Amino acid sequence: MHLAEKKTVSLSFRQSEYVYDRALEVIPMGASTFSRNPHLFVIGASPLYIDSARGCRVRDVDGNEFIDYSMALSIIFLGYAEPRVSAAAKAAIDDGLIFTLSCPQESILARTIVDLVPCAEMVRFCKNGSDSCEGAVRLARRHTGKLKVMTVGGYHGFHDWYIASTARREGVPPAMAEWVLPHAYNDIDAVERTIRTQAGEIAALIMEPVINIEPRPGFLERIRELTLRHNIVLIFDEMKTGFRLSIGGAQAFFGVVPDLAVFGKALSNGFPLSALVGKRELMRQFEDENCFLSASYATEKASIAAALKTLEILEGEPVLEHVWSMGERLKVGIVERIERHHLTASLKIIGFAPMTHFVISETAGFTVAQIRSFIQQESVRRGVLFVGYNHTSYAHGPADIEYTLDVYDEVFALLSRRLADGMLADRIEGRTISSFGVRGIS
């Protein structure tokens, strides 16, 4: 289906279902990334596998086309298959991709990041956020001689040090949980109590500086003050916020500078690369090989070249202004349509304009999963891949936003009727969504 065609059509997902059945035989859940697993989608009434993508549109294995707002879990910032980024990466592949020694572009990219990010005095590259977060925590523990780590909302990867504090800790030694102290975002009183009573044991406080809801006035500033006073290394996990809220990340946007930070996703517009950055005195601990962080593919040249080109575009063009503008237009329009169809008890849209998130509430006896499934199914039928959150990109234009808002206007009207007449569950045509991903968003 092309977007120029009639909005509501009957779609086939036979190939998606075939691939899913085959994948289940050899891949647990049918996908190696949890947040891409088919249980996050209405199996039978939604795409399960993507074949290709350009700009802000994805094409599934059945040939159906959709406007996408997940943008590969917020990884794609400029747009899918951005030609200048792709060309830079392809040239690097032709050079040989990866070598016995590092390539000079590694230090050029590191210097570029140092120039852009307030806390960055040195940089170390990895391939994903989990590894960069692990490295940051390791630096903090070595530097302070302490072991406990405070978390404040957010998600910081699958490594034992963090995942032990979550419900997904099967297979992790229970003792690991003793070293992690979880806290709710914006609860500064709880943060202060923990620091007051355990500061002598706390090596680091790691947090996403903003998740979906905005920080309360003074929240981030107070955390910075407390961590400085008590010799606690402050780590910002900027995997999502980095280069998206501002080119210097959330730390530049809010004016609160941590000791260490991790970046990725928008850094290289889809190519696998993450960066651990921070103060020189902390980062130089990696010069002692006994404080160890290494990755065989960290200096792979294609991703480094893609990141250099991505940052060049971000610095030279009005990318951030555009992304904020499109995100704000989408958010305001969604709020208007929620109110128009009397769905304020069921739906909310929260977060800063470039990264908003739907909050769905149980209504009229229908579960969150059922309501979410219905919205996804009906949005997909109209050419919008609804996943519950919106990461606007440089590739989203006014026409995409207006089309999406027209779709939501129709879908929310249907949702309102089905909630009122009690027929919502009967109208879900596929298998109801049964998993919500980490934190319910990505």
C-alpha cells in the first residue's frame, strides 16, 4: 500500500506471519532485539518484519508502506538511508572496514564530540549502550573506591550490574541486586535520603536526564549538587537524548553537566556505534589495562565515518529546529484529537517534542494491551505504524504530520465508539499485544 492510496484498506501480512513462524524455530521470540519482538505488535493485523526503509517510511515484507515514528527505536535521526551518511559509510567499507590498528578517523570523531558535548574531555567508543554504561560504572567504582550504584528511572542495558535491579533478572546472581539502588524519576526526597544515609558506599548515580516527563524545577541541579558534595560520580545516559534535544545533548539543553555520559543512536544515524565520554581524570583510568574496556569492532570505520557525516549535517543544517517543529506540531495535534474524542481518561501524550510517548490507561474494563492493540491495528490499516511513541526526524515533513493527525482523528473516533459500546475487544483482528518492551517504550 502506498500512502497516496485510500487510507483504509485491507492489508495482507501473510509473509510477515510466515517469516515469524520460521524465525521462531531458530530465534527465541523471533527477533534478537527485545523491543523488536513480534509480541509488541498485533500478530495478524500488523507488520512484524521490515524489508526496507527510506526517509520516514518503512516497507514491510508484504510490500505495505507506513509512516514510522519509532525510527528504529530512536536510532534514526536524519532519516532512513540518508544518502550522504550512506555514501560516507560505503566509502569506508571500500577502504577495508576494519584493520589490525585503529583508523585516524577515530580520533577525529572523538575531537568532534569533545567540541560539542559539555562534559566530554575524552572519548571511548563501543558498539551499544549497554557496554558504554558498563564502562561508565566501572570507571566510577574504580575512581571512588565504592561499589553501590544509584539509578533514577530509565533503562541502562542488559548487563548484570543493572538488570539485577529489575524484574528481568533471571539468570543473574541475586547478590548483584545489593549493589544497585533504584529510585523513581523526579523523587528528589528519596534521592536525598539515600545519599544522606549511604553516601560512603555509593560510587555513581546514573540516570537518563529526561525520560518522557519533564524534570521538576531544580531536580537535575539538586542531583548535581548532591553528587559533587558526596564524591559520587554523576553519569548521564544520553543514548536517546544525545544530539536529539540539542547538539550537545540534554546536558547542554538543561545546563547541568555530569562527570560521565554515554551517547549513541542519533550519533551515527543507524550505524552501530556508542560513545562513553567524560572528564579526563576519570577517562584516563582506561590507560591502566587493569581497568578494562575493549570491543573488537569499536573502531570499525564505516560507523565512524557515518557518525562524522551525521554530526557534520547536524552542525551545518537546521536539523534540530526542524525536528522540534515537527514534533511540536504532532504533539499539539494529538492532544487536540484526544480531547475532541473525549479520550482524556484513556490517552495522554507526554514528553518533549522530539521524543513523545503515549500513556494509555485501562478504560471501561478494557486493558492497556487491548486499547493499544486496537490503536495499532487501525493506524496500520491507514498507513501509520503506531508503536506508542514518536521520535520525529529530519525526514518527517509537514505533510507526514498532517496525514498522521488525520489518521489519529479517525482512529480515536473509532476507539471512542468501541469503548462506549463495549465492542473494542471483539474488533481486534489479530493476537492482542502481549509485551510492552523495557519501560514500555523501547
